[in-house]
Amino acid sequence: MKVENPVALRFILQDELYLLNTDKAFYEERETPPPIIEEFKPEISEPEIKTQPIEIAPQATKPEVKTPEPAFNYLGKNLKNFLILVHYPNQEFIADAHLAALQNILKRKEFELDDVVILNMAKYSTTTIAQLAAFFKPVKLLLLGNGSIPQGMTSLALNTPKTSGARTALYSFSFDEMMNSVDNKKVFWELMKVF
């Protein structure tokens, strides 16, 4: 490597250098110190970050809290909005013998099990009539036995149909009361003919 300016050597070589006598004169004659070469440092500018103002929606009034609708386990598909409430503490829906008797009565009225809903109120003792009406939207409501009456239901007279708006309700005997009494069966069947 050939270096024309001996001053440049001190930038190239890191170790101490010993100057020759002829080179010493070069350094002594100069009044100004040799120029300092600065390292190249490119200017790095911070990237410009564009921000957009965030619009915060005004705080809404208290959110509406909806009471969850109760989930019911029932027989039937409610195709004709006919709700039948029963009370069987030891059954999921209704006793098999009583279901067979109820299906025979419904067939005589040209109803199938899918046309109605059979709900065991023993499983839903805290359910109100308003919740049942909102969920099932019954046009006909048959209550079989005292235990089948939901909370909030106005007193109904036994075996006397009551119409309220578009809904007709009938409170009658339970199947336990009918199975042991021919008279109760007759009264119930006569009411069901017109219900």
C-alpha cells in the first residue's frame, strides 16, 4: 500500500508510529493541526407517524339489563299454541298412564301431541304466568290440578273457563283426581268438548 500523505497513516494504522527525521520536519512546519476526518454518520430522521384523532362516543345511559328467558323442558311442539300445565313431582313430564289418557282426549278434539305443550310445573315452581305467556304465547291454557297453577295467576274457578284477551284458560281436576272418579272424568270431558 502506498500512502502519499504520511498524516493519513495515523488513521490507517492503530499502533504507535515512529517518524523518520524527514517526516518530523513536515509536522513541525505546519502551524495548523492536520484536519480531522469525521466518521460518516448518516442522518436518520425519526419516521413521521400520522395519527388521527379518536372519536369517543358519548357515554350511553345505563345499559339495558334483560332478564334471561327461562329454558323450559316440555313435551310437544306448540304448533297450535295450546299449553297444558300439570304437576308431577316424581316425573319428568307426566305419568305414562295419564299421558295416554290425555292423548286420547286430544285425539277426540283432533289434536296431536305436537300441537300442544305439556309442561310439568313441579320443575318450574317459581315460574310466573307472565313468563309462560311470553315464552309459549298460548291461545288455550289448560291447568290440571291445583299444583299446576303458576305464580301470579289470578284465581280461577274450578271447571269454569275464563277468557282474558285472546287467551282462554281452564282450571280443572288433575288426572289423579279424575282416574278415581267417574264423575270428575265426565265433568272434564264435557268441558273439553267446548274448550
